[in-house]
Amino acid sequence: MAKNVLLVDDSSTMRKIISRSLRQAGLDFGEIYEAGDGQEALAVLEKESIDIVLSDINMPNMNGIEFLREKANRPGMKDIPVFMISTETGEDIIGEAKSLGAVGALKKPFTPDKVNEVLGPLM
């Protein structure tokens, strides 16, 4: 069954690149939703049926770490898996993200093959 994905990144260009990579990876995606920061992501999660979230870490208003904290406190969305996609993949920041519920991380830039390798098991 096709999975609905939410892309969270403050760069609309990066959201388009990620979306194209997802499609090129050949994974079974349904709708791809977008949000520019963690606050927008929470609003989308309130309204739409999302199966997986791909989130940047560094964003204005509400960053990826703050988004994970807030999402964890909301019963209707706390179990939706979040995968971090960021230029920051240091053990400290990724460790913090995983402690808050992130299921993994993918370093920008990446290829469709890497997307398939990392996200395939979640699909």
C-alpha cells in the first residue's frame, strides 16, 4: 500500500529535490505533503493521514528537534515515524533526534539509491 509522506524543510527547493529523489528511488509513495518548518508540519499531521515524516533539523520557527519533542506529546501523531534528512549528521544531534523518536537519518546531499537503501525497509 502506498505511503503518504510529509517533507519538512525550510527550503522549497530542497523539498522538491527530496520529492524527486523519492520518486526516482522507485518506492511506493502515495501523496507527498510539504511543510516549511516544525509548526507547519504539526498542522499537516493534524489534518492529513501521514505514514512517514522526513524532516530537516535546522529550520526557523520550530526546528526538527523541537518538532520531535512536540510531536511526541501528541497522542494522535506520536507513533508516526520520523526520519531526519539534514546536512547535520553528527552523532550528538542525531543521537538527540533518535532519543526523541527519530528512526534514522540521511545526510544531504543523497542519491535516489541511498534513499531506497535507507527508506526501503520503512516502506
